[in-house]
Amino acid sequence: MACRRMRVQILIAACLVILAVFLNGCQIVLPSPALPEPAGVRSFLYQLQEIDLAEIGRTCYDLIVIDYSSDGGEGGEFTATEIEALADSPGGPKIVLAYLSIGEAENYRFYWRAKWKPGDPSWLDEENPEWRGNYKVHYWEAEWQGIALEYADRLIDAGFDGAYLDLIDAYEYYEDRGRATAAAEMVAFVAAIRSHAAVRDPDFLIVVQNAAELADAFPEYVGFVDGIGQEDIYYGCTDDDVMTPPEVTSAMESHLDLFLAAGQLVLTIDYATTPRHIDDAYAKSRAKGYVPFVTTRALDELVVNPGHDPCSE
């Protein structure tokens, strides 16, 4: 969210143990389960559109982040057979995560109803002007959380190894509008997804994207996830293929190092096309002990960057 702000400036259910947060006067206590570790991940692919499972299966990436559906909707949902084949594919075994937005609703998903509009249902907020068809949500409301948990169930049924949770940084939108509990509520939401999924599959992975600063305010947060992905850390914060300001990079790294120190997987996603920028992002990320990937922001192509093909590394 910090990088989104910078680009804008440039352009003009249960009281469960360990983390206690107060939501509207109710004390919620959340568990810290024993977490599996996605050991041995040295490379990953991030692609949400134009997905060809057979083509991805021929790559040597250790971890794959894709949409759960070929077209984003219910009709294109990948089957358990397809995901099992991807996990054990010709390019080698793969951990397969499915993208899940928990901070915004998307009008092409299985849960969407044509009659919905901002304010109806109560948890549906305004449309994101940067991403048409995506809507802010009151992620602390039970109905939206129920939808997210149902989504997680679909991922488990389809055989995914875990969920890649996005729009964690949506808490900043509400914090800026005076909701003092916004950050705590997002942490609680992530922990609730972890707890729900663990009942179905104790090995189901939870990897979050962005908002690494939550680990400073809520140290227990690191224990609720298996890893984190950080966008724009080296390139893309102010504009794609432009180096991120060093002070922003340094701040991001300080937060990510909290996850790394806890033995968690740290993924970096940078948006660049110039070869020397790509090489620089890979070098800086690996020097920190992170796992890098550089791609285009549309996330609509299978990218294997020259000199960084995991089949030859």
C-alpha cells in the first residue's frame, strides 16, 4: 500500500490462544498452530492470467502461485486431478498456491451476486478505481469472512497446497479513515483463515502478500503464516521498471527480516523489463536470503527470465 500511495503522489469466529486483540470491545484470542515449512524453495512463478498448466509444469520452479481458475470464475475452476498433475509435473515437484484476495471482493468470482452494490450487502464498500470490478470490503464482518473461508475450502478441495492471501494492506484504507482496530482485525482475519484451513488440512500453507509491517506491531502474526510475498521492493514502487527508492527498500527489508528470522519463506516480486534491472533485483533479493521473481504487473504470462531459469541453476 505504501508503494501505491507513492505512485499516486507521483501521478498527482470464536474466542480462540496467544494473540489477543480487541474488536469493538470483544477480546479475541487466536491460536498459533504448528506450521509446516515449505523447505527447499529456491524459485517461484507468479501468474494469475492466461494460465497453461501443462506449460507451467514443464518449468523447474519450486513454487507456483496461480489463480484457482483458468478464467477467474466458477466455470474455469481447476480440478484436483489437474492440480495434482501440476504438483508432480515433468519439470519437477512443485508447491502450488492459489491466489485469494481477502481485502477486496472481485465481481467475477463464484460468490458474486449481480444485485450487489456498495452498501448492499453491508460489508461491500466502494469500487477500487485502479482495478475495475474490485471492491473494498469490511473484512472484519462475519459475512465476508464466511465467504473467504468458503473460498479456502474450495482451494483445499481442489488439492492446492496453500493459499496466497492478497490485499492484506487493505487495513491501511480503513485505518486512514479512522478505524483504529483495522490492523488488529486484519491480523485476526488471517489467523482465522489459518485456523479454519488447519481443521481440514493441517499442512495447508498460508502465504500473505505485502503489509510486512504488521509483524512489527503484532509479533505473533509471523507465526500465523508460512511465508510472505513482497511486491515492488527493488523495482516498481514509483513506476514499473524504475528502481524503488532506497529508503523504501530498506524499510521493507527490515520488516521482511522478521519473517526470515522466524524461518519463514520470503518471496520478492518486482516489476521490471530491463535486463540489468532484472539481474539487479535477483541479486539483491538473494543476497538477503529471499526468493526473487521479476515479471510484468499484469501477471498474464509465464516468465522465465534469461539467466535466471531454475532449470539451469
